Amino acid sequence: MADLDGRTVIISGVGEGLGRETALVAAREGANVVLGARTESVLQKVADEVDASGARVAWRRTDITNGADCQALVDLARERFGRIDAVINVAALDAVFGGLEGADFDEWRQCIEVNLFGNFTMTRAALPALKERGGSVVFVSSQTQHAPPAEAMQMAYAASKGAITGAMRHLAAEVGPAGVTVNEVAPGWMWGPPVEGFVNWSANERGVSPDVVLGELTARMPLRRMATDGEVAETLVFFASPRAAGITGQTLLINAGEVVK
């Protein structure tokens, strides 16, 4: 019997990388999977991979900064599967680079709007259903809030993810009496489509092999490799499963040992 048999998991921010992998792992563990993202073509593609029959998957175009969209995704989950047992918040805006000098605070605000307010808008919409059975909320923060990477400063992104961590801990205290757990994972460099694209771009800019760029990044990791999207997805789904029922308010770094906290 799989860990999530008969349970329903909402996954927001389903793209080609971590969101897709999380959906596939949740389905493998027996869950009914409800997908939300802004791009319908990606949602349809991932839904077909999860379950081509459509029996255990549902999806809806969702902008997590829009409360009505979040409520509609929750309503879809209830209508199709009758319950909601976990929400895994994968959606993120990570394309704002730089530090304080020269910062565009409008870009900062958009980053915080998506990463903080968007993820908590999605979570708030699902809380009534989660409290019915004692469900789980899982967030994705980032290693960059703990240790700025030398390759690319992302102060706005780090600020938004740090805010998630603080709010996550308060939410764990707020909803714990209802039996709802709240945790987060903090990935470092994570091998998948986005990082593969960065490595190839950097190699092209420098006129070197992608293996050279990748080797420089992984040389400081004790495992001498990056964690993958799939490995991070496994941990997200673990936090959404009954196996993590005694864990709440916690942050787990997944980074091949690059930063130890």
C-alpha cells in the first residue's frame, strides 16, 4: 500500500521541473493529484503523464496571487475527489537578480507578491479542508536565504523565501491544534531544466564545456553532485505523507551537503 492511497494532494506551480516531478511522485505514492499553474499547455502535459485516463488527476489554470483562482482550485479538488489532504506550494518567481544597490523595488514587490502572498493565498484557501482530517502544508524556500551564492546574487528572492520561513513557523503553531502539519524544504542548486539551462548558458558565454561549469558548482558539495528535481520532490511528498505526521514547523535543506545548518 502506497503512502498516499486515497488521499488528495494539491500542487501549485506545476512546470517542467520540480512541479512536474512532485506530481509524478505523489501519483506514484497513490494520491489523487490536483494541479495548478498559469500555463494550460504545461498543465495538460503533466496531467497526461500523471494519469492519461484522467481518473486520478485534475487541473485548472491558476494564478496563485488571485484569491478567486486559488479557491476555484480548492473547489475543483473537493468536487473531483471529495477531500484535500495536502497542499504542496511549488510556485515561485526567481528571476529577480542583484543586491540592494541598483535594486528595482517594483521587481522586489512582484517577487514577494508571488512567493510570499501567493503561496499563502493558496494555503489559506485550502485550510478549511485540511483541518477536516488533519492534513499537511509544504512550502519550498531556498538555500539562498541562508548562504548567498557567489554566482548570482538574488537578494529579493532570498528576502521572499526568508519571509516564507518565518510565516511557516507561525502557521505551524496556528494550525497545529487542528492536526495540520506545516513544513518546508530549502533546495540549493537543483539539477533539472532551469539549472541545466543556466549551466549551458554560462558555458556558452565563457567558451567552455558545460561539464566545466557543472564541476565548479559541485566541487564544493560533499556529494560532488547536485540534488535533482526528483530528489527534492521525494522530500516534498514525504512531508505531505503520514510518515511525516510528527514533524511540523521545520526546514530541511536539500543541497548535497553544500551548506550545513
